[in-house]
Amino acid sequence: MHRARGLVTVGLVGAVLTVASSAHAEDISGTIVRTLILSENSRLVGNVTCTVTGAPCIAFGAPGLELRLNGFFITGQADPTQACSGTSVANEVGISTNGQNDVEVKGPGVVQQFRADGVLVLGTVGGRIERITATTNCLSGIRVIETSSHIRVESNVSVRNGAPGGACGGI
């Protein structure tokens, strides 16, 4: 009888540990060299430098997730003074919703120097982009593609986005 009670106690402790570990967010900082696909709520814990070419730096990989920038920067490969000087690189965005629904990108934080859009909301129903500063991106600072709906874009700042002679820029 005593042995059975011990096994039950161990089982309950294991269940509590499993629940606790799933509640933690993925911590992100440093250099990202290939697209980081988010599969759980995530947060920046330091500045991010992105060297991914021709693809998003960070992309949502499941619905219902949140990315918190926590006051940090996500920086791409565009020219820091002129964005792209007229040359953009398709799909090279800072953050992509990647067709996932009910996702959120929350600032404060800065998404800058991407050779396409800073934040791209693509094929997403339900979501929020708030308190982001998007600057010096080759296309738009924040772009919501017409395949998306019910997206709240609020309290953002967009400065110096778009290529010379290009149609993009701003939000």
C-alpha cells in the first residue's frame, strides 16, 4: 500500500512539471541565420540580427501565438541610412504571420532594415500588431495583405520605409 501511494505522488509531480514547462515562452536574441518558425508564445530577450536572405526572419508556425518584442530591435540586412537604395529582396521580411490565425506581435520594439516589409500580415484572420516601430524597411513598415481580415493595427510608428520611386512605405 505504501509503495502505491509513492507512485501516485511521483505521477502528480510529473504532471505539474509538464504543465509548468508548457507555460514558458521561447526566448529569442542574437543572430538568426535561417527563418525561425514560432511554435509557442515567444519573446525577445535581447536584440536580434537577421542574416536570412530571401525569406522571413521570424514566422509564425501555429495559430493563437504571441511574439513580444520587449523593447528590443530586430535588424535585417538593408542599408541603415537608405533602406534598400532602390533594391528590395522578395520575401525578406522581419516578421511574417505566415497564414496563421489569431496571432499577435506586441511591442514596444523596433523592426528595421529589412529588404522587403518589416512586418507582413499574410493570409491571416484575426490578429494584432501593436506598439511596433517599423523603420528603414525597403517596402512597407507594416503591410496587411488583402487575404487577411480582422487585423488590429494600433499604436504603431512607421518611419523612412519604402524604396525611392517605389509604391510601398508606411503602414
